[in-house]
Amino acid sequence: MSALVAGLFTGGCQCGAVRYRATARHKSASICHCRMCQKAVGGYFAALCRLPDDRLTWTRGQPAVFASSDQADRGFCRDCGTPLFYRWKGGGFTSVTLGSLDDTQAVAPNHQFGIEGRVPFLAGLASLPGDETTEEEMPDDAPAIAATNHQHPDHDTDHWP
Ligand SMILES: [Zn+2]
Ligand SMILES: [Zn+2]
């Protein structure tokens, strides 16, 4: 948990209404299986990267916040619903969701929390039979999907859409 990775972290939500940037060393990256994190991201676990609050800037829009307890906030885009962060109040850090980073491979988690909530089939997911996305599964539909893609690209833009 003590690995320090220096870098520029940029990311945002799916629709592009909320974007962030941090120039920082992230203190830890982790996944959390606790029930609150499962609900907050709508998945089996939250993947998070802790960034110092004073190095994190919201460069477009502002996230909406839900206080999942009196101790912690969850940030998300009010327009498209993308989960964007977990923040322990007064902790000085904001943990952005690793899936909202522009480069999802920039940071690898190095710890797990909330393992009491870990689904028992998690370890087997990576060995399930697999296909690639629409190009493989729906080749006839892929051009139309690409042509009507409303997802913000994985970099900052001057105007969107
Ligand atoms: Zn959005
Ligand atoms: Zn959690």
C-alpha cells in the first residue's frame, strides 16, 4: 500500500460533463468489495486511487455528492451517473474510480478492502469464455454504434459534445 506513483491523472464521466485532473503521487490504489462500494459503483467492487485533495482539480463541471454515511461521500455525474470518487470526510484525499481515468492501465491496484463482501466467483471471472466487443459479437451493428457514440473521449476537450 505504500507504493508511490507520480504522474498526471486525468479522467471524467461518460458524458463529459465532469472532468478532473491531478498532478500528484497517488498513495494507494485498491479495490473494495464492501457492500457500500458495490452499491456505489453498481458492480462487484470499487476500484479506487487515492489522490491528495489539494492536487485534484475539477476541470469541467462539478460532481454530485451522496453522503453514503456521515463519514464518507460518494461523487458521481448527475447527468450520466458515472461513479467518480469516494472520499472519507476530513481525510485529505479523494479516491477517484480507476475506471474513470483516461488511462485505465496507468495504475494497478495493490490492495483489497472489504473482503468479507467479495463475491465467491470473483477469481473465476477472468477465465470465463470471452469475446471482444461489438466488432466481434455484432459486426453489422458496430459501424452504427461507433457513429452514434455519445461517450466523451479519453482526453480533455475544448468543447463537448
Ligand atoms: Zn456525465
Ligand atoms: Zn468499500
